[in-house]
Amino acid sequence: MNIVDKITQKQLNPNIPEFRVGYTVVVGCKIIETKNGKSKERVQDFEGVVISRKGSGVSETFTVRKEVSGIGVEKTFPVNSPNVAYIKVTKKGKVRRAKLYFLRDRVGQYKIKEQM
């Protein structure tokens, strides 16, 4: 292996579970709050459906979409970021697309079939 491969191997997070597009996941985001010169770190959950995965290796990202008060919210997370505390798979979905961008246009209750 060359030097670049050794460096990127150290930056990969080994605690990432197997998840795909269509799965419902809970992502724990580390948030640093600063008040009066004191910094406090906490973990905030973001739960939604994985609508895309892009890239590979250190630069791999995934996008999670959820609905809050009838408004769609999407966040893109780097898979190997130190700001992602954990990723938990809550439900497995069976889809026939690599990207679920069509969910942006769906309104109301649209169910993804659960994997058996």
C-alpha cells in the first residue's frame, strides 16, 4: 500500500453498521454549544429515511430525509465524520432505486416496503 492508502485507512470509522438506501436510520450528530465562554457538547438524533449514498472511502456521504410539521428536511452526513456519534438502523426497507429523490414530491403517507 502507498502512503495515501495508509492515511485514509486510519480515518475510516470501523463502527459503521451495514445500511442501504431505503433504510430508516437514527443518526447521532455531535453539537457543540457555546455559552458565556463555556462549551458544552451534546448528541442530537436525526431520524429519517436514507435517500442516497454517494462516494466511497473517506469521502462517502449519505442523505437522510424526514418530515417535520409537514415540511421535508434533508441532511447530508459524511459516513466517516467524527461529528457523527453513531448510526442506528431502525427499519430495513426494500427499494428498487439507487436514489429515492422521488420522495421529495410525495405528500402524505407513502410507505416503503419492509424487507423480509
